[in-house]
Amino acid sequence: MSMQAWVIGNWKQNPATNHDVNALLDDLLTAVNTEEQVVKNSCRLMVAPSCIHLAAVSARLKDTSVLCAAQDISAHSANTGAYTGDCSAQQVADAGATWTILGHSERRQYHQETHESLLQKLTHALTQNLGVVFCIGETQAQYDDKQTLAVIDTQLSVVKDLLAQQPELAASLSERLIIAYEPVWAIGTGKVPTVAEVSAMHRHIKQTVTGFAESLEAMTVLYGGSVNADNADSFAADPMIDGALVGGASLKADSFLMIANAFS
Ligand code: PEP
């Protein structure tokens, strides 16, 4: 870890009820307040609740050091339109989110996200002043076929195309875009790549985006995939790993804060 780290909780389609969301937030805010210095000085924290809970969660996180992100936004319009079931960048920003996750492998897998739709989403998010946590990663079959680098390069080319369309974004993009390297085979499985594998991939990602624009040399690159309180220290010890995107372990405040402490 080379700079101020990020630890981001992706709550996915959890918790089930408003009551449970509030209980998780109670625990999280109690722990954050207890460890305020760690969180304020060394590690930035963010959580991404489901869209239905976004406004309530962001209202409770207002005036705390924990940021709130959406898990996705509409590709079709940055603001309004006849797009049943979608939530736009403007709507999630109005609900209090300051960031959004984009390109999570579960969205790519179950919602057929494409290069084009992700480019649209990235553009809409930045138009509405949302920061973006852009997820990339190879499947087990691609890993076994030694296709990881090719897959990563193709997924990262969305950023290259964004800059081709709007070169003026380059100067500030490393403050508004975070890359999360998440091997699909490590998500929710308990299987993790070695720290050396993650480190090499992060080096490759940083070099690749720096090739798009020199200003992206400072890009934050997180690791995601079965990070937990037991293995976080080993990832945090590597200077190429700037933090973690955490799924399952973010649903318990104590394990989430233990991961944050590892990166502090
Ligand atoms: C994720 O879904 O982004 C993730 C990293 O999940 P988990 O930590 O549960 O593997």
C-alpha cells in the first residue's frame, strides 16, 4: 500500500430489511467513532448499499467520514427517461451517493454489460460528479487459459476510449476513478490469488493506465475477492495494493473495520 488506502464495502443485495440496514450502520458507526483516527487519517471508508437503501444510508452517513456509493447506474441516461427499473447517475447523486461502482462481475455476468454500456455509464457518472470504482477481472476459465492480461487490457480499454472522447478528463481522472481488480473466481469463493499475483496485476494495471495518460500514474488500484479480517494484512503489506473492495466481510462491522485497520 503506497498512499492513503481505500476500503470499500459492496453490500450487494443485502441486508434484507431496513431494520437490518440500520443495525449494520449502528455497528459500523460505533466502530468508526471508536477508531476515528485510523479511519480519518489512514484509510478512507466507503459502503455501497442497494439502490433501495441508498438515500437512507447516505443520510445516516452525512457528516461522518464514511462515504456512500451506488452499486450501478443506468447506461441510458444521466438524468431521466423511460427506462423502467433503472436509476440514473443524477438520481443516485441526489440520493446522497458521491461514488458508484461500475462493471462489477455480477453486473457483467447477470446483466450483460458491454464495453459500450460501461463507457456510457462512466460518462454519465462523471457528468454528475460521481466518482467511479471500476471493476475488472478474469473468470476462472480465462485464468486457467492464461488469458488474464488480455482480458484486463480489454476491460481497461473503456478508460482509454473515455479519454479519447474527453481528453480534458485526464488531468483529474485519478481522483475520480478507482480501479478494482477482482478475479471473478475469487469473489465469494474463499479462494484468493497469491499476493505476488495481485501485486503483478496491479503493476500492470497502473502501467497500462499511465500509457493512456501520464496523469493516471497516481491511479488507485484495489484488490477484491474473498478479502477478510485474516488475509487483509498480507494484501495491505504490498505497496502495489492500495486497498480492498470487500463483499461478504463488509456485512459485519467488526470484520470490515479489521480490514480497514489492516490497510491503515
Ligand atoms: C465483491 O463482490 O466485490 C467481492 C469482493 O466479494 P467478496 O469479498 O465476498 O469476495
